[in-house]
Amino acid sequence: MAAYFDYIAGSPIDPRVIDAMLPYLKEAYGNPISQHKPGQAAAMALQVSREKVAAFLNASPDEIIFTSGGTESNNLAVKGLLTVHDHGQLLASAVEPHSILKAAESLERWGYSTSLVPVDSNGQINLLNINKHLNKYTRLASAAWVVAETGAVQPIEEIADIVRSSGITFHGDATVAARFFPIDVRAMNIDALTICAGTLGGPPAIGALYLREGTRIQPMLEGGPQEMGRRSGKENLPYIVGFARALELAMSERQERFKKMKKLDLHLKRRLSEISDLVIHADLPSRAPGILSCRIDGIESEALLMDLDEAGIYATAGSPCATMLHKPSHVLKAMGLSEEQAASTINFSLSWDTQISEIDEMISVLKPALDRLKAISF
């Protein structure tokens, strides 16, 4: 029996979303900027989708910029919002995704600076540290609402209040948080927000950046007039339609999904607690359910994952980007773990469709795999 535990990195598309996309993959191929009837039909579908995404966020349709996903949205936000200033500083936490931190590195080569706020052992930002790191050069602050690797939940509204009360633009990343929490950009008092479809049962590689009306941004892609001149390039209409449908379903089924995820998370945590010496990271009541990072010191996660993979159990170690770079997780290091501890970490992320039997199957494979690895490591 195969069991999949990597839903944050990649998830199946909901069949209802596929049904919504099919007409735009088959016969509705007009370009939304064309003036003929197929183009006008495409433009109407694009506008309806924009309105649905805006409704999900309690935003205006004109405040939605479609992108190719979370990475592009984060890059557009960080680079585009900071480079409207001739100089200045980005404030971010040490546990931000690579799409924020790598964008910050590029900005540093352009003459801007970055200040990283440290986190505690649970990967959470201390609000006092926000105030300590804000200064007269800070022009932009960015924070991920939920840390994808550990499920740690940041006090995003409080961070936004501190930042914006200082007259500084604030960007939030809700790529993961949108799976769990309702979003109201008006009430949250933020200037920009990243969301994407892949974690919500939508198609991969499609996302959006909410940009508060009147907020200046420098486009990163230039060319045509698409997205009101803020992001050139023909819109990926089939995926945008699927994105909008996925958000509709997420809104209507949020409570049911959260309840299922909470139940599954409790079962996973209970079964993992049967394993001696296993440590769960960011083990707080506020941790987003269905995202669990854990380790057993002295066991290399790479070897453990190979054993699981051979048995049809699919989990991961660290973030996908860090794994591809063969580097220890920057998130775990920021939380105070050593490189050896980070190398002993495995991550499980669940779906609302995960079955209790899949978790039990994983545990039945995990326990003997750990026993074998412990026997050969001493």
C-alpha cells in the first residue's frame, strides 16, 4: 500500500478543479487581450476568476496580480516593492522561504540591504525583535504566515500592525496558511500577500499577489499590458480558472477540511510518540495541523527516506530547495539545531484526504526501518 506524506511540496488536483479547467484546455483558447469574440470570452473568464480570487481575500479584483506561483509572487513583492525606493532595507525572518531569502540576496547585489529577525527554538518570531530590527532605512518587511517545513504559525497580524504603524510596507506569504485560515486582507492591514493554488487542490505553478490599491510596485516582467501593466505576459487562463475554482472549494469546505486535518494530525502525533527518542519540532498547540517535522538524533534522514520509499511511503527531509542544494535546512538551523540534527529530520505533510490507515501503514514501516538504522549506526 502506497502512502504519500508530501502534500505541501506537491498535491493532486481536485477532480472538480480539473472539470473547470477542461474547456480552457480544449476549445477556449482565445487571448484575453484580443478584441475578437474568442478573446472577449477569454477576457470574461479571466475577470470572473479575478473576482473569485479577490473574494477569497476580501480584496478588490484590481488588487489581484496573477503570477506563475508562490516563488514569482514572492520575488515580485520583495523586489518590486523595495526597488521603488532608490535605497533601503528589507526586514524578514530567518525562516522565510528561499523565494524570499534568495530575492533578498539579489537585492543586496543591487545595493539594498537585508536584516533577518531571529526566531526562537520553535521557529516563531518574537514581536520585540521586530521593533529592535526596524530602523530608518527599513522600507519593506516580509513574513511567511505559516512555515512550510515545520507548521510554525507566525503572529502575522501583530507583525503587520507593528510594521505598518512605522510607515513601512508589509508583505505576507500565505502560500501555506491559505490551507488552514480564512484571509481578510482588509482586517489584516497588509499591503501585499502571496497565495498559490498548489496547496489547495488546485493546479501547480499558478498563484497571485494581492497588492493594496495605491501601493507602488516595480514590475519584474516587462512587455505587454497584461495584469494592468504590473506583470507582463499572456495569462495562463486554464490554470487561473482552476485556481479560482480551488479557492471557491477551499472557502466552502474550510471548516470540514480543518477538522479532518486536526484529527489526522493528532493521530500522526500519537503514533509517532510511540517511537522512543523521537523529537517533534515546533510542537506547539498553534502548529498548523498536518505539517509535522521530527527527528531521531543519530539517524540520517536520507537513509531512512530511502527505506520508506522502497516500501511505498513517501515523505521528505527539509524543504525541497534545500534538499536539491544538498544543504541543511536553514529553517532548522535558525531554530538552533545543529547540522547533524537537521540531517536527522524528516517531514510529513498531510491532506484532508489522507487516511488513518495510511498513517498506520507508515508507522509499521518506519519502526523497523529505524531499528535497522540504529543497529548499524552504533
